[in-house]
Amino acid sequence: MKNNLWRQPYLIELTYADNFRLVEDSIRGRNLKILEVGCGTGFMGLELARRGHDVVGIDLNEKIIRIARRTVETDPYTKTRGDLRYDVTDFNKWSDVPETYDIVLFSRVLHDLPRPKKILSRAHQLLKNGGRLVCLEYAYDRIDRRAATWLYQIRRALELTGWYSSHLPENPREGVDSIMKENLYGRKEHINKFEEMRQPLEQLLVKERLSWHCYHCWDVFRDMRVPDRKRENALASLFKRMEQLLIDSGEIQPVLFRFVGTKASV
């Protein structure tokens, strides 16, 4: 848990729980059949199953699927939730009956999948007519210097109090350049740009919603270390509200988007 947001419940409430609410708000209906591509440790699928849906989660990483399965085995709500299954598989090689799912979900994974148009075409085939694809994804190629400047101010202030685990240059210009470089080029994943994801999404599906949400603060939370939990919670809540205000006022470019689209009925 050392470098993980799951180390504190209030950080989960501001991050993963908020993303779950965005997904839940995008789903209509009861007892739906849902496929989650790139399910990770499975928290999203588990919560959807607890809402009564039948969920299949797939991921290429065997280690995290073991964690997901172990969590399911200890779930106290097994008798009241929907069916839930996790499979270790590559979505490019995985197959199911076409038009099987009411919902196909991508949660912060599409950026890391080569040839997103091919991936989304496979997801489209698996959707029932009138089914819905929900994509919650980040697009770091959209970060601008205003956002990087705000992040530098926050992170540098925390560093000076000893409450931040990484270090930025003392010179603000160099610090902002470092954050820009880190976000644009320093990530290990295969990063698809926003347009590489948006175009096939809108080509294959009837767009219902495209909205932007807080995500810059996740990186702050991950490395922030405030000894007093109440103070850390208060600061984290403040930083997220600040980011939302800056997004709403058009002062910074957001990087987390939610796309909701429907497969047209034939």
C-alpha cells in the first residue's frame, strides 16, 4: 500500500469511488450483462455485481486477476449479488458470442491498448443492438502549461513541508517543464492520444455523452504523505475542489474523459 491510493479510505472516496459513480451513472437498467475489458484488481466489476448485474472481467495480468478472484471469494455479499467472473486473457484473442452484452466497459485501459479502433470494433460486435459502451479514460496528451503550473505549485508546497515523496526542481520554470515532460513522455504504458480514442468511439457508436472530470489530483494524492489523517483528508478534498473549479472555469485542460455511446439498432 506504500505507493497506492488504497492506503486510505478517504483517498479512495475521492478517486476510485468517484470513477465508479461516473460509470454507474452511465448505466441504465437492472440485471444487465456487463463485460469489463482490463478489469485490473476487479473493484469496479465487484461493485457492479453488487448492484445486481452479471459481470465478466478480463485482464492480461495473471497476478492482479488472482487478487480479484481472492477478493470475490471473501465477498460477504455473494448470495445477493449478480454473477461475477474474472478471466486471464488478451482481449485481442478472447471471444464470446456476438451481441451478448448490454454494456462493455473500458475504465482507464483503452490508452494502453494498441490499435484502439480494432479493440473498439471487437467491443462493438459483442454489444447487443441498443447496448452501451462506457469508456472512462485519460488523455495526457491534452495537458497544458497552466495545469502543469498548478501541479507544480501544489507539489512544491507539499515538498517544502516534507509531505511529498518526490522532488521537483526549485526553479519554477524547470519544475513546470519537468511535469510537462513527465506527463507527455515519461509514462511507461503505450499511450493513445485523445483523438486516437475519440474518433473510433464516435465512428462506431451513437454518442450520448462526452464529459471531462478531475484526474490531475490523483498524481498528487499518490505521492502525498501528511502524517495527520484529518489534515491529509482536508488537503486532498481541497485539491480536488480546486481542480474542478479550474476545469469549470476553463483555466486548465482536463485529462480524464467519460464517453458513453450506444450501438445503433439494426
